[in-house]
Amino acid sequence: MRLDISGDIRKISIADDRPFFSATHEEIASGATSDVYFLRARDILKKLGLLDTRVVADVFCRHSGVFCGAAEVKNLLTGRDIELYSLPEGKVFEAGATVMRVSGPYGEFGLFETALLGMLSSATGWSTAARECVAAAEGAPVVCFGARHIHPAVAPVMERSAVIGGVSGSSCILGALLSGMTPTGTVPHAAILIAGDTVRVAGAFDEVFDDDVPRIILVDTFKDEAEESLRVAAALKDKLAAVRLDTPSERGGVTPQLVAEVRKRLDNEGRGAVRIVVSGGLTPQRIVTLKAAGADIFGVGSHISTAKPIEMTMDIKEIEGKAAAKRGRLPGPQAGEGLERIL
């Protein structure tokens, strides 16, 4: 059911055994995630005979960033009597820029302002944070490990946004597949703890998985990281692609000194081809220092997944061909540099 008037809210049935509180695709498309006042606006404009008033609405941002979320907005509004213009996903924009424009009868899209802005704000926040990490890595791979920090309903959206922001891999299965990628990851500490030995797990890893799966092994579970790296390298020899350092903060975390020592000890044993993956509370600043110490690949979680949304605002700027705006805003559609028609 698509919501049309405020009375339709009474027709929404919430099952007692509903397993999750996240909205379904159908609920989003129906308008059920909208702020209620947009539904009330429909009632009022219908009463006045103005629901089909043709308007132009601009979406602008409060802060600069890397634009993302247009694909979902396009899908949300497909099939409606509108024209939709947008910046391309991945485009860098400045604060105050117009990032999207909708033109058509207000009744065709007004109900979806909440969902539209939420899609753009969250996705753009995640893609912007990802780009910060990618820039700090200066060409070294950055993989998004952030799914565990947010609700699973939106984890795939977050990881796709991180890919738009430039990361080279995604650990969330659905997030990776939605981005046209193969999920990226190693083996969790849980498997090593249960098996009781890192080398034992490394050997099983090598036997179980095809050769196209990189042999990347955690080396911080039981022993000194440098010692464990050498043990794993001796066991897997040339098959070992990388070791991963994820030392917890209770043990001092992953430091430049630790990375440098592991790098030096691997090199001394003729294992210069083995790369070092680092993870655990990484920020752009930490990426810079760890890369300088010898880290090769960066697994970033919370800096991306808990990034603050970049606030977006939608304003009507034209009504039936005449410039308009609320007090304090400039009437008429703004320049909209870089906008491309997508609907």
C-alpha cells in the first residue's frame, strides 16, 4: 500500500512477531518512513486543489564531501512524473552546493523528502569518511571493516558508500556483492582461539580455500606478533600473502614500532614479499604514521561506519515557473554545476 492521506496510517499493520525493526523495501517505497507532516501536507494541498502544483526543489548540503546515495534516490522516485538531476556518485562538492534537483508536481515526490534526504546524508557521510582514509593511504589498499559498528539493515549501504568513496574492498558479504566485488577478509580471532594455535589455523586455511583466496593470517592472538609472523611464514612459505596486526588497545594497539619490527624481522628471514595488514581503530592520521612504518594494507571500521551524516536540505525554489523560497534563502534554482539528468 502506498500512503496517500493521513488516514492511511491506521491501515499500517505491525505484526506482533515482526523480527526486526528496520524498514522493508516496500515500507520505504510506500512512504511509511516519512515524517508525518509530509503526509499531512498532502491532505492540506488536496483540500486546496494544489497537490499537483509544479515545483522545482533543490537539495543542498551543509558541508563539503563526496557525494553518494543518488542510486537509491533514483530507484525511490522511478516511475513518477518528475525530472531528477543529480551530481554523479563519487563527485567531490563544496559546502552549500546543489547536489540534486527534482522538478515536477509536488504530489509526485513531496512525501519522500525524508527518505531522500536520509539516503543522501548517510551515504555521503560514509563515502566522505572513506575518501579521507583512501587519501591518507596514498595508493595503498584500504578495506572497509565497519559493518559490525552499525545496524545490519544499513551495513550494506554503508559499505557500498565506502566503495564509492574509494576503498578497494568490503568485508560485509552483501555490501561487497552490491558493489560488484568479492567480499574481503581474513579469519577471526575466534577460529584461532578455538583451534589453539595460529599455525594450525593457517595450515587449515591453506588446505580449505582455493588458491585465489589470499593467505592473510592474524598474528596477534597468542604470541608476540613478530614471532607469530615468522612461524606462519615458515609454515606457508611463499603462499603467505600477508600477516594482519589487530593488537587490542589493552596491549597497546598497533603501533608504528610494532609494524616496523614485524617488517624488519620478516625481511631478515627473506620474507620481504609478505605484506602487513593493520586494523583496529584506524583513522586517517594513524594510517599516515603506520604506512610510514611499513604497513601495506589498512582495514578501517568505525571511522567510516560511525561517520556523521552530511546534512542535506531540500528547498522549493520555483512554483509554476516563478522563483520562490522561504525567508532567508535565495529564490530560484541555484547554479547546480555538475548536475546530470538521471530520471
